[in-house]
Amino acid sequence: METRTALVTGAAQGLGQEFAVALAGRGYRVAGLDLVPQRETADRILDYVELVADVTDETQIGAALEQVLEQFGTLHVLVNNAGVYPASDFEDITPEEWRRVMRVNLEAPFLMTRAVLPHLKAAGWGRIVNIASAAVLTAPPTMVAYTASKAGLIGFTRALASALGPYDITVNAIAPSMVRTETAERTVGADGGFEHVRAQQAVPRTQEPPDLVSTLLYVVDEGSGFLTGQTLNVAGGSAYL
């Protein structure tokens, strides 16, 4: 069996970095894409392909994908992890901010998937994983734009799974709770944010990036070909499906 290849967006830190490292540990050849250089991620992965690009820019995505194919020759797995999560009262959300959240959290996965799909079809096997959020279930009042974008991503996941099933390509979503990352510590997790979310969970601790790794590896596994169109709620029991 040929070595599988994977592309992870938002790979410079946090969840994206842990996902990239975990895939490499399972024998995948890994490329990571982010707005900034990914020195720390590259230091943890042998033969890592570092891509600096904007996931909302079709031209930059195309150029980055060319680098991946030049290095690997093919592609099998896409992890749409990049995202933004500003918190504010609904009345304070500007149309510009609303569009930015939708562009990064919903349109970018569409653009990335659209770009890689011909190569997954050519490979005859693929896994697309979208990182959604348990906020779709818990509905935090200060994250209306974010919650709406992630709900859209879940709908995208379900419909796309129906479209790609005949090609042996699965599409699934993972919905975490509030994960302790550098960005979250500066924003939504600050001023008691982590404590508030933790109090709503059955598992009384803050979620860490490694908590999502086993779920990602399960979803992309060779044996998970019958799992598609699903949203795996990995949120410490903050909500139940």
C-alpha cells in the first residue's frame, strides 16, 4: 500500500500542529498550511512541507497545492482546521466581521476541498475532516457568527459526504469544546471563559489539543470507510446528540 499523504490547515500551533504531528506519527507524509511560518511544527515532523498561504485566497491555495503535489505526487487526506472565533454581543458584530468569520470558517473549507478533490479522486481514496464545534449544540450567546459558521460547516460535511461516497472519499466533522490553545487563552478563554465552559461539561477539565488526536486518527483510518457524513462530538459531555 502506498504511503498516504495529508494536508492540514492552521498547522502552525494548537490543534493543527497536534493533528499534523499525529498523522506523521502514523506514517503519513504531511504538509501544513497557515498564514505564518510553522517552524515549531516543522521541527517535530520529518520531511514536513511548510506552506504559508491564506486559506481564503484561491490563488494562494492553488500555489500551495502545487508545492504539495511536487513533493508528494498525490494527496489523500485534507483536514480543514483553520478558523477564527471572535466573541462579542450580537449587536456589536459588524457586517465586515460577520463576513470574515464566514469566509474563514465556512468558505475556506469549500475552497480547500474544491482544490484538492480532483487529486483525492485520482488517488481513488480520500478522507476529508472538517473541524466544527460543540458551540453548534451549546449555542453560546456571545458567539453567534462563529456558531452559525460551524453549523454551516456541519451541513457542508453532510451534503458533501453524500456526493463523494461513490468515490471512496469520506467526509466527517469533529466538534470540540473550547480547546486550550494560545489563541483561545488570549481571547474566548480569557476572563473566566475556560472555567465557564468547564462547568458545563461532564468531564470537569479544560480540553487540550491531544484530546482530539485519537478521534482524528479514527476518522482517517483505513478501516473507517463506512463512517461518513457524521459529526463526532468530542466535548467532554457539554452536550449530547
